[in-house]
Amino acid sequence: MGKLKISFKGYKRFKQVQENLLQSVEKYKLAADKKRRHLEFDVGDFVWAVLTKDRASATSNLVVEADKMPLSQ
């Protein structure tokens, strides 16, 4: 395989596009973080976890049998 040759002008353009993407991602992250709230849980707290289709694949084993779940610690 031959090596890909990139001119200095092309590399400069690549770095400019990369920097613009990183700035854009940081901007969106800051906006999203403003809407988030910090939550802390203690051992034994009951929480409700919602697993959506985009977070859990159909092949993953998400079913937990009731007798295997501890009721309290």
C-alpha cells in the first residue's frame, strides 16, 4: 500500500475543520450540562432505571428474575 500524501495546505484545512468540530461539540456539551442536575444515591436507595431501545439491545439479557433480586440489604 502506498502512503497517503497530504499537502501542507490540506493538513492545515484538516486541522481547522477538526478544531471547529471540537469547539462545536464543547458548545453543545455546555448547553446540555446546564439542563442536567447532579444526583447522588446512597447504598440501599431505591431508584427507577428506564432502559430505552437505544440504550439496550434486544439481545442483551435485561430480564432479572424476582427471586434473584435482593429486597433489602
